[in-house]
Amino acid sequence: MRRILDIAFTQLLVQLSERGTWITSFVVPVFVAVMIGIFSSTTTIQTQRIDVLHGGDPLALQFVALLRQEGAKKTVNVQLFEVCDLSAPQTNGTFCQLEGLERAESVEAFMSQRLESRLTSGAITLPSDFSAALNNGQKVNIELRVPSGVPQQFIQTVQGYTNAVIARLGGAVAAAQAIKTAVSGDQAFYERVYAQMLAKWETDPIEIREATNTVGGQLPGTGFGHSIPGIGSMFVLFSATALAQLFATERRNNTLQRLISTPVPRSHILAGKLIGQFLLCLLTFGVMIAVGTLIGVSWGDPLGIAAVVVFFTLCATALGLATAAVARTANQAATLGFLIPMIMAPLGGAWWTLDITPQFMQVLGHVVSPIAWSQDAFTKLIYYNAGFAEIVPNLLILLLFTAVFFGFGVWRFRLE
Amino acid sequence: MATLVEIKNLSKRYPPRNGKGEGTLAVKHMNLTIDQGEIFSLLGPNGAGKTTTISIMSGLLEPTEGDVIIGGHSVTKNPLAVKKLIGVVPQEVALYPELSARANLEFFGKLQGLRGKELAKRCDEVLEFIGLRERQRERIDTFSGGMKRRVNIGVGLLHKPTLVFMDEPTVGVDPQSRRNILDAVKLLNQQGMTVLYTTHYMEEAQELSHRVGIMDHGELIACGKQIELIQQTNVRDAIVLKFSPEQAQQARQALKDLPLISTIVPEGEHGEKLRLTSDRGRAALPHVVRALDDIGLIPDAIQIVEPKP
């Protein structure tokens, strides 16, 4: 065992003596993860502003109130949008940034200016006869304007919430009117029925749940919670598959032949090399976790995070052995060492969450890439406050990947 | 003297590169014994089979046929026991360039089972022996070629092996480093180590060895003490012809049927020299020149070498 550790630690020392290792295993992963984290934090889960302009009639005010309720709902624990009522500025918070409204030429011009400067991500204009039209059962046209560059997904979401509000309002009005007409035509009776119908909508009869929202939780999330483990996993794969290049280099430098000529069994030499690479990969992941902590990622259950890191690193190291078994030359080793992580990372959801990809891509990612399983586990732990027990299935599947890669590697690998 | 190494009917066939044919027979039914305390030189050009033989003896390659017994242990059946007895100085420098000279020595020393004070003491002794104590903390990639060669030798000697394999240790080194290496080999032998030394320089073999084996195309074509070799071939002196490697092949074909030539031994890194022995010594030269002239070959150089028994 001591000789195995001697080989492992010497290999680690040799690799850390190279400036290139520091750049590829620590500097570049941190840089890429932080960049992607900043990008995803600002574009996908920052709370957006939605301006609303209306005529101040009762159902319009009701519309604003209901839309505010919808906007307050959270996606990955971040409020999706804040409704800014331009027709009743005093009802808005400071987040709406409505300073200058009173000096504006008109409210419409102010709204257009906000759209052009992208201070707001959408502007809804209700017709001045909104209440009357709804009460009379007429078709109501609502205008939603968005600045260029707003993600289509966000626009669709706002449209969805607006439609939901319209359905609630329209449904309540239509029901109350139908009952009023059928019974007596009494206006007071209409008001009571309308209020009761609207109250019924407080609890949505049909609720849409997000696909990823499988575990309940209250932790605040940012893009770093996805980018740090995702990019970390990708670069751990880069480090692990570099094992093939390491063997090619040692053969070229004749150090592998010298190792074989010592009284150390070949299996011990191989074990030492694998442990050395495992330790380097673990260091890479450790640095990523440390940087994530500094940035403010709330990792959740420490035991769970440690388990995912160790199990994924083990799996990556086994993949490194399988790569070394296939690569016959240094060039082949370099090519495979680049291609494998570059294919597995996006398929496994290291660059973006798999939830935004088509169903078949999600299935494919989980079949071919262990990153998909580690990312699922990280998401559960970081965003949904999951405990260790909830990630056990992910760990078992990572172990299965490890067994397959290791079995193939041991079968095909030749030290000489 | 007791026999330390016994090579028995050793053959090695490499598989064909393209998967077709029989492959290359690098060593052909080789038989040889080396005694304890001896310096034995294997002489021959590149491709003669010297390195393959040493690779089998040091457990890097499996033989196709036959076996090697070292210190009573079979290389094929008990390789780890054999590896404890041997030290290997490979043809190419086999060191971690990112580590210092001492770190390299310590690492390979640990793999040989040395630990603690014993390891430190042996590292100090070896660094003193190879003359690099002052620069022991410097990275190998900052060393000159000669210095790397010395560390390469040092690693092979660290655990005081019974038998040292030195595979062409002087290739590509400057004359001063070459002299140091040859002196070191003699010193090691005086300290009791048995040395198996491969070279393609006849002069090195003559200077160092108690016995010499001459290999060509995987065969041990002659073996014995220098005086025995001379007696085997009844040589008075030898004629050394120098050609380009391609011409050397043609010349060899032309001269092999010349009745008065006893042996033709290729020499030089690429077999560009031919050492001819004849019972008529230098008197055979006119016949040799005439035979070469018949096929249009003119040697680049002709040298008469007198034997040094």
C-alpha cells in the first residue's frame, strides 16, 4: 500500500510542478464557471419589471392586483417579475424606479422610454373600457409590448400569467352575470356573486408545477449554483481523461518502463496512477467548491455535496482509465481527452440546465453522461434543500457508470 | 565463479505491425551464462536484439520462448524476485523532468523498498558517486544531457543491485561524460556488482569486459573472453570498413561468400561499419577491395585494428 501511495503522491507532485496543470485544472475552470454564473444569474433568474397602464376602472385595478400575485410566485426561489402600475404610481415599491413619471410628457411616452432603455421587460396596456367590455361580455384586447432581446421564454411566461389573470377575471364576471340574469337582475346580488367567484379563484383549481420542482425548499439560488458544479464537473473530466496522455508521456519518457522494472506489481503501479489522478480531480473540484462558497453559493447538505463530489470524481477517474485503454498514441489520447468532456458536458447539463432542452436530449444526457446525474444531485442539494437520502439514487447510478468504465478499462488497458 | 545469469533458448517475436505475417523475430534461440562479478558486454549494431534481450531480462517484455534465470529465480515465473536483484540503466534517460535529481532518486528508491535514514544515506552516496551532490535540488529539465545520464545511472544503482543492466549508456554523450561512465562501470564492478553492458562500440567492449557476446539479427554469433574470441576466429588483426548504412548491407552480401573471411560483424549505431576477421589478417585486404570493386562499392574509410588480448 505504501508503494501505491508513493506512486500516487509522486504523480500528483509531478503534475502540480507543471504550470499547465494549474492553468487547466484550477484557473480556467474557475474563470469559465464564474463567467457562465454571472451570465446565467443576470439573464435567467433576475426579477424583471412589467409596466401596466390602464384607465383606473375597478376591473383594471383588480387585474393589476391579480397580476401582482402571479408575479410574486417564485421560480428557483427568485421572484419572476414585479408589476409596476404606471396609472397608480403611489402603489409601487422602489424596485419599479418610477422617478421622473410626473415630469414626463405623458404616461405613454414614459412607458415607451422605459421599454427603449430596457428598464422594463414588458408593458401591458389595458383598454380604457376594460371593465365595461368585460361586463358586457365583449372581446377584450390587451397589448403586451416587449423590448428586443428579451428571452422568448420570459415573454411566453408573462403571456401565460396574463392569460391566467384574464381567465380568472373573465370567468368570475361571466359567472356572476349569468347567475344575475337568471335570478333577478339585482346589482347587489351581482356584486356578491362576483366577489364569491373571484374568491374561489384564490386557490387555483388547476396548478402547474415546474418539472424540476420535485423537492420543496426555501434556499435562494443564483446561476453560480449551476455553473460552479457544472463547469467543475467538466474540468474534472478533462483532468481525468488526461490520464491517457499521462501514460503516453510516461511511455515516451521511459519512466513507465522504469517503474515496471522495479519490484512493484503492475496492478499496484496502475492503482497508484489512478489514485494520483483521482486526487488531482478531487483538488480541482475542491477549488471549485471553495470558489463557489466565496461567491456565495449555498451548497446545502455538506455530506450530500461531499458524496456527489467523491462519487463523480471516482466515476471520472474510471472514465480516464477507459480512455487510456482505448488511446494507442499520444495524439489519440489528446483527441479523446478533448472530445469526451466536450460531448459529455453539454449533454449532461454542465453548460445549461437540462430542463430547457427537449425531452429526448434529457434522456440521451442521462444515458451517456454521468454529469447529468451529478448535476441533478447538485440541483436538489443547492436549490431544493434536499437531504442525503434524496440523492442516493443519483449516487448509485454514478457508481454504476464507474463500474462500467472501470470494468472496460481493466479489461482493455495495457501498461506497456 | 558462480553463475548468476542463465539465458535458456530465449526467443522473442514481435507481433506484425499491420496484423499480417509472422512479425519480427528479434531474438533467436539465445543461450548464454553470465558469472557473478563479471562485466559482460553485448556488442552489435542497432536492431541486433540487445535491448530486447535486456527488456526480457528486466521483466519489461515476455519472451515468446525460453526463459532467463537470475540468482536462481525465473524471469517468467517469479519476476518480482528477479527485479529485487537487478538495477536497470535504460538506453534513454528515464526520469521525471519536473522533479529534482534527489526527488527522482528518493521516489525510485522507495519503490525498491528503501525508507527513512537508509534511503537518505543511499541517495547521498549515489549523488556523491555521480558527482551531482551540489545540484541535487535542481530540476532534471535544467540539466545537460551528460548530467541526466549520470542521474539515470544513479537511479539504477540506488538499491545496490546484484546485477546491473546498462543499455548503451554512452550513446549521445560528450567524450568526458563517456569516460566518467566507463570509469564508473569499472568501479561498480570492483565493488562486486555484476554488469551486463550493451554497446555498439568495440572499443568500449574491449576496455570494460571480461567477456563479450556479439549479436546480429537476433542471434548471438560469437561469445567468449576477448582472447577466446580471437582464438575462435584465429584473428591476427581486423579490417574495419566504413560505408553508408545501405552500402554496408550490400558490402556484407558481397563479402560473406569470400572464402578467406571468417566473420563479418556490423558495428556503429546504424551498422555502417563492418569488422572483418580473417586468418590472414590484413593480408586479406586486397581480396576485400577487389570484391567490393566488382559491385562498384568504395568504402568511405578502411582501418586495420590490431587485437588487444
